[in-house]
Amino acid sequence: MSSASLSPSFSSPAVNRPNVVAVGTIVWLGSEVMFFAGLFAIYFTLRSTSPDLWEYNTSLLNIPFAAINTTVLVLSSVTAQFGVFAAERLQARATGWKPTQWGMVEWFFLSFFMGAFFVAGQVYEYAMLVSEGVTLASDAYGSAFYLTTGFHGLHVTGGLIAFLLVIGRAYAVNTFTHREATSAIVISYYWHFVDVVWIGLFLVIYVLK
């Protein structure tokens, strides 16, 4: 009798490694946190040195309009998460007209349009402030306001492009697999991050007196 037949056979458990793309995205978002922390620091530093400028210029802000714009962006994070739930079910497209039957593509399209609405609203607000004389070069307040909100707007625009890429990929493949679902999940990480940053900016710029 051979020794191989006497030795018990053990099945080694499969190693469940974290997804490299997801981990890389989280690490990159950590660096983005530091970037926006620097912008917040610049904003508070300039504010502390020029309180009179802040008192006057904040009176020019359209807070109700900004609140509506903020609500739309926050809700887009909710719709994006519904898209992730659909992607995790490997459901790329809708099976019916009801929202409960929507796939990742429909939810991400809705999130895209809500994000585009936010960017358009931000551009409109910039135009109104410029008409009031608040520009990037006008004073410290203008520099702080446009730097913080402008960089955030660029990040939102990047997220909109990412939505379109993921949607396009869903149409391009014959079978929607876990690889495509991972792309949707990674985009949601980024979009949720952008939303959380804006909530902080909204509270600091529009609410904090």
C-alpha cells in the first residue's frame, strides 16, 4: 500500500484576495482627501485674514439655489448606488419601464444627468457672481471660492465622464460580467466621495457664518 493512499486529503481553502482595482481606487481617494483638506485649509486661512470680505461677499450667494443644487447632487449618489445594486446582480439594462426593473445603465444615466445639472447650476452661479464683481482675481474671497468649488467641479466632471465610459462598456460587451460590475462599484466609490466633499464645502461656504 502506498503512502499516498494512507495520507488524508485536505482541500486548501481558496484565498479571497481584495480586488486590486477597488483597493487602488480607495488608496487614490485617500490622496484626494489630503488634496481637498489643503483646499479647506487655504479657505479658512484666507477667511481668517479677511473677515470683512467674507461678510460682504457671502451676502451675494444664492443659498436657496445652492441648496437645491446640493440636493440634486446628493440624490445622484443614491441613484448611483441603485446602479451598483443592479450591477452586482449582473443586470446591465432594464427589463421593464418600472424603476424596480432598471439595470445599471438606466440608473447611471440618471446619475449622469443629475450630475450634469449640478455642474450647469455651478456655471450659472459663477456667471451671477461675476456679474456682481466676484472673480478669481478680484480679492481673497474670490480666489478661495473659485479654487475650492472649481476643483470640486472638475472632479464632478471627471465622474460624469467615468459614468459614460462604464455605460459604454456595458453596451460594448456581449456578456455583463463581474469585471464590468467592478467598474461600476469603483465609480460609485468616487462619486460618493465627490458628494461627501461637496456637502462639506456647502456647509463651510454657504452655511457657516
